[in-house]
Amino acid sequence: MPSHDPTQPADVPRAGTSPAHSSPVGAPAGPSPADHPRADHPRAGHGLAAALGIAEPLINAPMAGAAGGLLAAAVSAAGGLGMLGVGGGASDDWLHEQADLAAGVGRPWGAGFMAWVLADSLDPLRAVLEHRPSLVCVSFGEPGPAAALARDAGALTAMQVGSAAELRRALEPDIDVVVCRGGEGGGHGRDEVATLPLLQLALDATDKPVVAAGGIATARGVAAVIAAGAQAAWVGTRFAACAESLSHPRAKDAIAAAGTDDTVYTRAFDIAQGIPWPAEFGGRALRNAFSRRWAADYEGLADALNADPSLSAAIEEARSSGDTSLAPVYAGQSAGMSPGHETAADIVAELAGFRALLASAAERWPAGR
Ligand SMILES: Cc1cc2nc3c(=O)[nH]c(=O)nc-3n(C[C@H](O)[C@H](O)[C@H](O)COP(=O)(O)O)c2cc1C
């Protein structure tokens, strides 16, 4: 069990403070201490949503290649927290353009980065911070230097955790929000622990706001994690397939057609493309012809790449042409609950139905019975 000293004040955002609305987050002059979104304050009922200034406890996962400014803006406009996903190789122009779009609706928004990418240079984070995100998530590696920079700019910091060891890291004081990301989730992460065990572990271990991620795609999923004590749900796959996602239309079709059993967790796509993800982070993607052949045979794949290095370029080509038999379509088990091509606003409105589910559960199980 991760250690936590409950006698220490929880490092929880102050309820009723919206960084994007009431404090100059990331403003050139810097936020004044009074405006800063973090403060020593006991856990408030709706702490994180209130601190972020969002109406719905819903966050679209930052997804490189899917969550650009258009998606982030649509989710924020609908009352959730829209997030940009920043991967490796994003140009400065692209970052400013997408961050402008996200910030353009005048609502709180955020961005997610890969720690192992930022280890080379913090410049992509610096570029995004110029646009004053309210939340900066740094996952997949050591988040320290990026978290310090984000906090200096007045943003709240988050880290996705996929194991008890990662949870211990996120309980350090530089991380404000713990995102429990189970192995059923889409895209990169760990495949060690599922969402519910992680969520229960984290909620028992900390007074920091905890957000649940992985396998949540319906109002039922949102209700489950909110009832357990999560302060928000972090939804990836369903948004990856929606109208505003940057994903290839054929990738969206493939997610829409996939069932819950149709995903595989593998490093094969990264190995084939020469993407230097740390080995502990594979990715969950839809099964396709490529992964059926190589997902369980990395040595054979390395031999095949030595014999025919053009495989890497072929995958790149398949990604741009939308050949989903060869290209990775990163998606989680919730693909089976993701109809695809809906608007982000419709998804947020549907997920907001979690309230009716909580009310009906409370009616079925009144206290004291
Ligand atoms: C297409 C796709 C791309 C992703 N890219 C990123 C990323 O760039 N950064 C990140 O922190 N997480 C990324 N993730 C993981 C998500 O943040 C989140 O953990 C996951 O989507 C949650 O599970 P779900 O897909 O079942 O909702 C990605 C997920 C998907 C589906």
C-alpha cells in the first residue's frame, strides 16, 4: 500500500477557483499567489471540477494523433475538460495552432505529454504553457522537470499511473491529480493492473483528487467511478472515434466496428516503426493482420525487420492511407461501446447521464437497509 500521511494537509485544488477563468494561468507576469489554483485545503465535495471550473466531471484523454485542438475545444465547450495530446515530433507551429484552438472557446482546457519525450526537451511544454492550460498531464516516465515547469506557469499537474509503484510516484507533492489508468485502456500505458483495483488503491491512499481512466465509455462507467470516489472520468477511445478526432476516418470506422474482445496489448507496432517507447509501455490497439502475426513474437519481428527494413515505411504509409490491416489503431476495450463519428458534444451529453444512474442506485440501495 503506498504510504500517505493523512495528518498532512491534502494538496487539493481550492474549490470554486477556476484557473482559466479567475487566474492568469501562465500569464507572462505569472499568477499571483492568491489566484493560484493550488492551496492547502481539505477535500471539497466537487473539488477538482470546481477547481478546474468545469460543469461535468468528464475529461477527454490527451491522445497524440487524435486529440487536437478541435476535440479539446468541443469537449470544453460542452462542459468537460478538453485535452490536447502531444506526442513526439510535434512542430512548434502545430502546437501553437492546436493550443489556440483549445483555448479559443474561453473555457478551461488541458494538455497531456509523454515524460520520455519531454526528457529530450521541455520546449513543446513551454509552447503549450504560453496558452495557459489549466491542467498539464505528464505520463510514461519521470514527470518531475515538466511538472515543475507546469506548476510555475500556474497549471495543475496530473500523472497517469498504471501500477502501485507509479501510484507511489504520483503521491509526491509535485503531482496534483492522480489519474488511475487501467490496462483495459486504449493507447499506450501499462497492462499490469485494471482500472478498478487501481482506483480503489489510490482512493484509499490519498486525499489528492483521483481521476479514473481505462474502459470508461458510457454513463454507466462514469457513474461507477464517480460512485467509488473518483473526481472525474478520463475517456479516450470513445472520443478517438468521434467526429472532431484527428484519427483517420477509417480508423474511426474500425473502432466503431470493433467489439470489446477485439484489442491486443503489444509493443510490436512501436518496434516495427522504431519508436523508442520505454519497454514497460506497450499499447492497446485493435487486432489486425499485423498484430496477429507479430504481437507475441518480438524476436521474429526484429529478424523480419533486419531482412526487410521497408516494413517500417509500409506501416507509415498505412497510417496515412488508413489501411487498418497494417497500421496501428490504438483503442481500448471500450471500442465495443464506441459507435464512432458522433460529435464530442453528444458524447458529453450522454455521459452526463451518470447522475440519473447514481440517483437510481441510491433509490435501490437506500442507506441503512
Ligand atoms: C488513440 C489513443 C492515443 C493516446 N495517446 C496518448 C497520449 O498521447 N498521451 C497520453 O498520456 N495518453 C494517451 N492515450 C491514453 C489515454 O490517455 C487514456 O489512458 C486511455 O485512452 C484511457 O482508456 P480508454 O481508451 O479505454 O478510454 C491514448 C489513447 C488512445 C486511445
